[in-house]
Amino acid sequence: MDQHIFGVAEVNQLVKLLLDGEPLLQNIYIRGELSNYKMYPSGHHYFTLKDPEGALRCVMFRGQASRLRFRPENGMKVIAQGRITVFPRDGAYQLYCNTLTPEGAGDLMVAFEQLKTKLFEEGLFDPAHKKPLPPYPERIAIVTSSAGAAVHDMIRILRRRYPLAKVILLPVRVQGPEAPPEIAGAIRYANKWKVGDVIITGRGGGSMEDLWAFNDERVARAIYDSELPVISAVGHEPDVTISDFVADARASTPSNAAEIAVPDQEALGQWLEGTASRLEQRETARLAALRQRLAALAERRVLRDRLAYVQDKRMELVHVQQRLGDLSGGLVARKRQRVSVLGAALDAMSPLKVLGRGYAMARDSSGGVLRTWRDTAAGEAVLVTLGEGGFTCTVEATYEKENGAWPGKK
């Protein structure tokens, strides 16, 4: 009997048949750590599952990958479900993955935390971006399902608390794959056409999967981009969604959102009554004070005697005139005294007074005063002024010092 010799393709095909015929390998769950995770433009995902003792190549085609609720990352512990077979072309066996679930946590929770971290880092939760709610809105846009109990509760509370506001319902689906684009589109529509002064978006309670539309990134960005303030009203008090973090205000329930959106007409009426009462009291007190002031003015002499004011001012004018006369008379006397003193001092310093006591003043022919013997010379004409009159003379000689005798005589 001759030994059959297999071709490579035959061996690969044989191994594939053996693996495909093993039921355990057709729906197998494998725990491992993601490594070399790559997403290609075709939509297919390729990665390796590994543990301390081995590694397994895996592929997830576009159809299965599109159903992932989270973003796989290297190092993440996961449980993969699928079938193991051989790709005959290269002879390598691998896991054809149908589902991928984070170990120890649901895929929804992982997706929630991943998107929350991403949007937080981008600043979509920044309190500085939050817009204030209008205190007295005229129109309220509600983006929710028209069939749920939540919308009826909100409308009932809005009509009871503040019937002046007009409610505009923008019906959308709030569950399922079609819900996120419808919610985001309704929010953009409300902004484009200015449907309301404030937007309420949300739904009643449910599981995390039921509320997942409000954890969608498209809805979060539509709320962030909204020029109108948005109130997020999803589920019950413990329920928290990404929309709650992005919205300008978060309500614990849809009913609570209606209470946040508008004031209470009863409380507003009480406030108006109290304000009116305070205004009335203030005006009453102000009028009483004006009446009292008017009565006091009526008792004044100026109102009882029309000429009293003129007489009072006339007396003040006479008093002022007297004061001005006294001040001006004293000032003139002081100025006259000052002139006399200055005149006496000036007269005492007059050269004529000095000449009158026997002194003389000599001047040269140009009129300059001779102060020293050096200012003239023998033979020059000199004008001598006395206390009364004067004479001219010719210098015969000059000397430096006077010795008390006539010059030239002993």
C-alpha cells in the first residue's frame, strides 16, 4: 500500500474540517488580555488574546464589531466568544470573535466610563459652559417620547405650576438604535427655529440599556452645542447618564425637570402679594412723612407773612452794609498810617536833608557823582550842590586823605 502524500492546502483543509467538526470549538468562551489591537478602515478588528502561558490570534469582522458598546484597548481583560477554525491560505488557526465583553464589568458600563472620561477631558462638563435657566420662560420644548408616562407627568406639572408657558413637544424615540440621532436632531431643530426658551430632554426610568440613548456621544454633543439651555431628565434619582453631565441642569426625574423649568404660580402669587403689600406700606409711610413736612412748612413765618422774607433779607443787607463800612474805614485808616510811616522814612533818607545839615554833593561835568578823589583830576570843572543852591569850581589839586587842614596850608 502506497503512502498518500498530502499537499499543504490539503493538510490545512483537513485540519479545518477537524476543527469545524468539533462542537466545543464552535461556540467557545475565552478569557484573556487584549494585545496588538488594530481597527482597519474596512471595519474589521484584529487582535491577540494572551495570558501568561500562551497567545491566540483573533479577528472580529465589521458586522460583529459594529455592535460593540465600548472601545477595546490593549491590556484590557475581556471574555471573547466565537468559533475557532483554520484559515487555509496561511494554515494558522484563530478565533473568529462574535462578542467581546470586559471581564468583571458589563460592556455598557465600560463604554459609559470611556465616553465620560473622553468628554470630560474635552471640557464638555466644564461648569463655565453651563447656561442659566430663564426665570420666566414663555415656551418650553420637550424632547421625549410622546407615548411615555414621563411626558404626561411633565405637561401636567407645567400646566399646574405655570400655565402662562406654552409647551411644545418634539416627539422622538428614546430607546433603540434609532433613538440617539432622533434626540440629537430634535435638539438641533429646537435651536435652529428657536422653538422654546428652554429644552427638557429625557425619559422615564429603566435599565441601563433602556437609558443608553442618553449615553450616546451624538446626544451629548448636541446638548453641548445647544444655544438654548437644556435640562436633562433621565430615569429616576439614582440613574446617571452622560446627558446629565453635559446639560445645563440635571433633574432627578422628568417631573422634577418640570419643577425646575418654571416657577410655581402659587409661590409667585404670594411673592407678588407680599411685594404689593410692602410697596403699599412704604408709599403710605412716605405720604405721611410728606403730609407732616407740609404741615410744618405751613407753620413757617415766610408762608404766613409774604413780606417777612423780604424784611429779613433787608435787615441782613443793612447789617452787611454796616460791616462793610466798618471794615473799609479801618482798612483806609491802616493804609493812611502805613503811607505816613513810609513817607517819613523816605523823607529821612532824602539827600536834600543831608545837604541841609552842611554837607555838599560834587558832580563832574557829565553829571556823575564824585565819590572818591580818584573820580576827578586837577583842572576839571566840578558842580557842587549845597543844601540851598550850589556853585561850580575848578579842581586845583586832589589828595587821598583829609588831614583837617586846607590843602597846601599847615
